[in-house]
Amino acid sequence: MLAEARLNSSWRAAATRRAPGVSSRAMNARRSSVPSLDCFTDCCSLAGRSHWRRSGRAIGSAQLYLICSARAMRSQTERKGLLSTGRMLPSPVRLTRTGAPRRFAMTPRERLHALIRHEPVDRLPYTFGGPRASTFAAWRKQGLSDELLRTWGAFTGADGGLGIGKFYTGPLPPFEEEIVYEAGNIRLWFDGWGVKRMDAIEQPTEGFATRKYLEFPVKTPQDFEAMKERFDPHTAGRTVPVEEAPPTLNPDGYRHHLPGGTHWRDLVEQTQSADVPVSGSVAGLYWTARDWCGFEGLSMMIHDQPNLVHEMFEYWTWFLMELLDEPLSHLKVDTITLNEDMAYKTQAMLSPASMREFMLPRYKRLSEFFKSKGVQAVVMDSDGHNSQILDTLYPEGIDGIAPLEIAAYNDPEEFLLKYPGVFLSGGIDKRELRFSRQQLRAEVAKRYATAWKHGGFLPHVDHGVPPDIPLRNFLYFVELARGFCDGEDLETYEPPCELERQLGPIEELFDPRSATARAYGFEEDVH
């Protein structure tokens, strides 16, 4: 039962004191923009659908956001804001936008678990999206200092997380790399996976390498038998960090055995006691078979050599369970992501019928395996349009999907309505962050409105953050997103823009056409 109670001045002062888990930035914004808190509710009865905004205007439960300070709730002398029922909320409490009470300062791990289960959260996680190497290089010319780059996570205030250590799923030993020829900035070569490919030697956008694959090593069952010799899940080098890895011509870390890392045994105690989410990521079935056969080759095999495709998918299912069985028996892991990238702009790369035949039975087994190890959610990472994947694999094979590229016609709200209980992450259109702050704001507010309304959705940029997003735009987005995560008004909240005041001057903005022209030898005015 909800009752409006105008707070007197002493209660207002107490209610705006900073409570545990609330940043001084957030509280300062509230003090300057909110003269009073206008609503309290009986924590034992929250079934009502109307609530009161700070201004006193009635709003729906999906818009509710109320903070009561711990001190105000503890102090007997300050218990002035009584309900008409004469009862008080226990301290400290935040009323979530879903209308149910939550104790203050959920840990990031608790918050993610609640989000996965579509339960109320104290706030949404501060997750924004990952800039790549070329993005940071471009931002260095826009005032990002060495120190801010080194402390990027702390600078932006992103919530932390913990990985599960080194799990290398590439060929061991790798194939010997071989250069066929080089001309200008173009190289034709065989990589460590045995693939013949053509690359720009100096990539225009490091971290977003463009590759042209020409020939793949697995074409027959005999080829696959030979390939399996390089994919033994029990090879020590898959989990044991190495000080040095073989030199590579690869323009980035993808498809390459990198040095360093942490053995999973060194993380057991941390994962068991961490208050931040613990996540792991491995190559999925389609992804790996495509690495062996190529996209066109695998597509033809599904029709011409279906038994070979079944064998490859079955082998990789066994490989993952063998690789992860012992580690997941000791590590406490919240999410496992299976990387697939198996969709075009409008549909999946496999038909629903082929997914049901080749993938669904194995995904069911993988999901059961991960859940038996205590994993909270099995998530597929797939660029492109995701509805056919969800139609086929959710909920038996996966619990969620990312990164919901908006350019590929994914609609987070539509998915949340169509697939009850699904866990989504991503869904903020990276393209909109390039333009005016008004345009940026409209996109971000739309996605956070969906997240607060439906639950089960963790908004962030819908893939890696590319270098054509201006640094100041991205930092405005970060502060805006943090405010929306805290429940600030989606229509009126303006962030303080404190982050960009720490930047140096702009030397040069990134021009993707010029960068591409320099890499591939085009004229810069070619569109």
C-alpha cells in the first residue's frame, strides 16, 4: 500500500545524506535538482502500480527510484517521515524501478544474478562497452593522457569483473606461418591455423582487423583427423601461462597464442569469494568449425558432408567439456559465453532447421554441463540478427545473447517480450554515439527505459567501441549511462560532464576514410 507523505525539512536533510553505495556525484546531483522526496511506502505491501515522483507527480512503478539514507532510517530522532499506516521502511533500502524493495549496496555479483533472473536490482550495472586499440590510439589525439588510459576502468567508473584464467582453444602446436608475397601494405600468407589469407600489414583500425580468407585446411574427413591432433583439450599449454609465444604475423591477438595470463588454479579462492561477477568465454561450435573449414566451406559441408559436420560439432562439444570439467569444479563462475558470430544483418548463417539438427542437441548438453557446475547463465555471443538463434536455441541451449547489434535489426524490447526470461546485453547503437549529444541521448535513454521496464537487460555499446566515436561523446555517454543506471530521470537528467574536464586539447579527430586509404593505397577522396 502506497501513501504520499510530504517530508518536513529535517527529514529532507537526512534523506539527502549520502547512503552506502551511492556516489557523491549522484547525491550532489540530487541535492541540486531535487528539493524533496515525496514518497514512502510500506515495505510489506508493494503491489501498487502508481508511485510518486520526487516532484509529487504520480508515475508508474517502472519509473520509481527512491533512496533513503541509512542514517535517516536508523536514527530514532529523525523518524519523522511516517506513513499514514505509521510504518517505516527498514534501513537502508532502495526502491527499485520494478517496485520491490532492495537492501542497499548489492554487490556487483548479486546485482548480475538478480538481473539474469529478472529480479529487482538496486541499480543497473555500470557497463559501457570496450574500446579497441585503434580507438584508444585515436583518443590519444583527442586529449586522453597516458595516466587516464592506464586507469581507464577507474576513470570511467565501470563495474569490475573477474575472469577464469587462461583457456586457449586454438591449435597447439600452431601451423608454421609462411609468407607467399608482400606488395606495398598487402601481405598474402598462411597463418598459424593453416589458413591462406590476405591482410593489410599495417591495419587502419587495430583491433578491428579486416581479413580476406582464401583457403582453409579442412575439406575432408581425413583433413579433420589431422586437425584433431592439434586440438587435444589436455595439452598443458591451453591453461598454463607461457612467458613467450611463437612470433606471429597476425595484425592483432585474434587467432594467436598470446603469452602471459593466469592459471585457473590461482583464481579459485578469488572466484569463490569475489563480490564481482566471474565470467569465462570460449569458442563455440559454429565458430570453431568455421575456423577449420571457412564460412563457404562449412555452408557447403552441411549439405554435402553432413556427417563430417556432426563429427566436428560433436568433437568440439567434447573438447569444451574436457577442457573445463576440472576447472569449473573448483572455480565459482557466473556466466559462460560461447562465441559464435553466426548471423548476417537480417538472419542467421545457419537455417533454423540446421541449427536444430547440428547445434541444439549439443547446446543442450553444454548448458546442462555448465549448470551442473553452478554457472548462472550460458550466453551466446553473436553479431548480426539474433531472432532465429533465439527461436531455436533459447531456452534449452542458451539463457541469453549479446551484443544485440541495432544495425542488424535487433530490438531488445521486442526480444524481452517475445522470449520471456531471456538475458540480454548490449543493444546501444554504436553509430548513434558519433553524432550530436541530443541524438546520442535519445538512443541511450531508449535502451535504459527498456532495461528498467522489463528487467533482464544490461545495456552497453552493441559491439567493440570503434575509433570514429569522438572521445568526448563517449565520456558524455558514460556519465549519462551511469545516471540512468542510478535511476535518474530519463527525460531530464543531464550529467555533470566531469570526465571530459580531465582531458587535454584535441589534436586530431579520427577520419576512417583517410585511415582506410592509407592502409590500402586508395585515394583519400574515394567513397
